[in-house]
Amino acid sequence: MTAVAKIVHTAPEVEAEPDLTDGFHLVIDALKLNGIETIYGVPGIPITDLGRMAQAEGMRVISFRHEQHAGNAAAIAGFLTQKPGICLTVSAPGFLNGLTALANATTNCFPMILISGSSEREIVDLQQGDYEEMDQLAIAKPLCKAAFRVLHAADIGIGVARAIRAACSGRPGGVYLDLPAKLFSQVMDAEAGQKSLVKVIDPAPAQHPAPEAIARALEVLKSAKRPLIVLGKGAAYAQADEAIRALVETSGIPYVPMSMAKGLLPDTHPLSAGAARSTALKDSDVVLLIGARLNWLLSHGKGKSWGEPGSTKFIQIDIEPREMDSNVEIVAPVVGDIASCVQALLDGMGQGWQQPPSDWIETLKTKREANIAKMAPKLMSNASPMNFHAALGALRTIVKERPDAILVNEGANTLDLARGIIDMYQPRKRLDVGTWGIMGIGMGFAVAAAVETGKPVLCVEGDSAFGFSGMEVETICRYGLPVCIVVFNNNGIYRGTDTDPTGRDPATTVFVPDSRYDKMMEAFGGVGYHVTTPDELTRAVNEAMNSGRPALVNAVIDPAAGSESGNIGSLNPQSGIKKKK
């Protein structure tokens, strides 16, 4: 029998589809790998899908109505968390809108990364007129701490890592990350993509001070007859709260907090000299600056605010060596991170540190009590219309009863007076305009404070300040955030009583009289209140904060209340020449 060969037909093997990733997913994966879970931004070309995909991957994406406010939210998120807040914008005009917030973050030392889509390099460099063509990297560089551009998907991990490290290390600040449109759709092997990602290790390493710097600072402190500690927002950012409190109480040295450092120790602490600030600065002989800069907010360390020229010796703790001697001589510079420097001073003090002379403590206590007593009647009035003091007196009590709430504050008179009137009791609960005194931070700060902390937010705004970001009440309502906005409405900038000498137009500082800002909140589903007395204001704010719902209180303030430029009228030049008729 002849054998018959059996022919077996087998299907050809089908190669498995390679597992791929792209620029969109690599950006998201790089952020998540580094513990960043929230993005603030405005969608549009070319980053709309990046926001959608980030949300699908579990990130929280908070969309604003304007990029500047998203940037402000990212900046204050960085301050609150010590991780860089992320702002995502479209190209050119959107990038420029975010740039103000980025520059402000850098000035205030808040870690923030502005990520913007951009036009293609080959067209931008030849100036061929691409959609929203702009050399964004070149524009950003002078206004931030660092700026990077990523051209290849394989470099996204390194680009994000460099941005994070630059934002957080040393003195924190703003960083720009430029992502051209073509980058997002670039495809690469998924395994290789994952291997290209970088988890940043220790982005802000401790920088310990030199032992001789600590010894020098302690010797200067020992020589003081009228020592003072000034706490800046850098001290609040450092989150070295217990060590700072221990330093104050161990040394027995009175302290003055700058506005965003209020609450590091309660403003009611026996060693707080905040209510005697003028006397404390003018009469002190040795001042220890902790995270505070001798800029315009402290009269540059000289002038009549500081008594006789050369009468004050300064010790300064700062992580940036170039900050020393910026305006006056620093006799004992202590360079390092605040937590390490404060702990080193504490260790050097040991047991039995000599407390300041009792007459100095008593002088400040007497002045503080006199100023508080002088202010008290102004805060108790229940007249209608309210003035700033009466309205802030009502809010002062509310904040005392709700120390865990976060206070956001901006304006001219609204800001300047609130700084002194409203006491704070916990760290990082007061957020305001900071070093630049920039208007428009209110709604962005309020949104981020609510998102990042989960705490209720009381946002106290002048009517002018509110106008910069007021449309973001829709954002607050859309996300259902526990934000209560109080608008101090005196019909204008500084005051609502100016007139146009020609009689043709409203004065440059005057708004529509009796505006109803509360109706804006109601239009988006929030709760609006219209109040005319401190009692009504108290009831409205308590009801709003108890509810946890978005709310806006339109607080009617006497149009004649307020002073030109608030407390910094001296910075506003005035003409000494009258125009001849």
C-alpha cells in the first residue's frame, strides 16, 4: 500500500499590534507619576483633548473662564501644597493671559508650572503666519524662574521633571513649559514611553545653614535690647509651623507677621506685636527676618519706619543668598531652607535662653492694647450704610468663630484695613495679593483654596477688585465649591463720589451706582444676599458658610468711605501744577 502524505494547511501567524502611546498620554502620565492630580486651565486649540484625557485618567481638571484666573489658582495651589500648581492654556493669547499669573507666582515664590500649547517651530521661526504664531518660550523667559520646550515625545518625561524641579527647588517660582501642537499626536512604543518618564526625587532638598552663620546670628540676638521677629509668607510656605512657634516662645521675642504669615501663631498670642507694628519696627534694635524680604512692604529696611538711620541690625533667613544686603546691610545672613535654619537656631539656644528685657515687652503690650482699644468702637457701629471698619468688624467675629476657614482678600481699602482688623488663628488661612499687590487674584485663589483643602472659603473683595475676576462665580457654581464672596460695594475705586469736571462722563473711578453683584451669583444657581448693616452682613455670611453652597453677599458700603489708594497713597504721584484755563 502506498502511503499518502497528509498535507496540513496552517494559517500564517498574525503579528500582535504593538502597544503604543502618544504625547497626550505621556504628559498625563508624567504629571501623575509625580503626584500631581489637579490641572487648572481653559480648554482650546491645541490642548482641548489633553484636558479631556486627563479627566478620563482620573485627574481633576478645573476649567475657568479666563486663563489669568486659572493661573492664579495654580499659583496659590503651589503655595498651599508645596507642589507646583499646573495651569494649562492654549497658544498665544491664552498663553499671554496666563503669563501675568506666572510672573506673579515667580515674584511671590509660589511653585507653579504654566503649560501652553504652541504653534509649530518651523513656521514660527520663519515667521510664516501660523495660527496664533508666537515665540512663547522667548517671551516667557524673562518673567519666570525657568522655561523649557519639548519637541519630541520621548523627552516629555525629562521636560516635566525639569519643570517640577525648577519650580520647587531653592527659592520656589514659576516655570514655563512649551508644548508645540505636533508633540501631542507623536506616537511611540508604550513600554519605551513609560521608561522615558522620570519621577523627581527630592525636588526641594533641605539646605542646612552653615554652623558659623547660626553662631553669628545667635550672638547678634544675645546683644539685643529690643529684638523683633518678622515672619513673611516664606515662613508660612515652609510649613515649619511648630519649629517657628517654638523659636518665638523659647526666645521670648515679640513678632510681627506679614499678611500671609498671619496665623503661623495666633494674632492673639501674647508675643504678637502686629497691632503695635509701627512701634515695633521703629524702636527695635535687632530684627530677625524669617522668610520676609526687605522690599517696599517693609519700607526697604530704612526710612522713618525704622527709626534713626543705622539703629537697627538685621538677621535674615532666606534660601536665596542674593537676597542678602538687597537694601541694607544684613549683619548675620543665614542661608538655607527655613525649617533647617529655624531648627538650628533653636538647637543653638538650648536651655535657659535670656529673654528680652521686660520693659520692651511691656512697651509693645501697652501700645498693642491701646491700639486695639482705639479701634474697638469703630468696629462696633451698626450704621447704614456701613463703612469699612464696621463691615470688617462683623467679619472679624465670623473668622474668629471659624478659624479653619480660609480667608481670601483683595482690594484697596478692603485689603489694607482687613489686614489689621481680621485676626487669623491658623497657618496658611489668609491668602491675599502678596508682593506685587496685584488685583484680580480673588476668584482664582478662592477656587484653588476650596479644591486643594476642602475647607470653606470666605473671599472678601473690594468692588473694583471683584471686577477683575467676577465672571469666575460661574466656575465656583459649576463645581459647587463652598465659597462665600463678600463684595464691599462703595460704587467705585477707592470711593464712589468722584465726578468728571466736564460733566460729560462718569469719573474714572466711579462705577454704576448701587450695582447688585448678588444677582450675578443667582444667575448661575448660587445664593445671593444684599445687605446694608453689619448685623445683616453677619447673618448672611453665617448662613452662606453653614450651607456650604456658593454664595455672594453684596455689602453696601458708604460711597464716601475709603481713602485714595488705601494705605499706600504715598506711592501715588500727585501733580502740583494746575492746568491754566
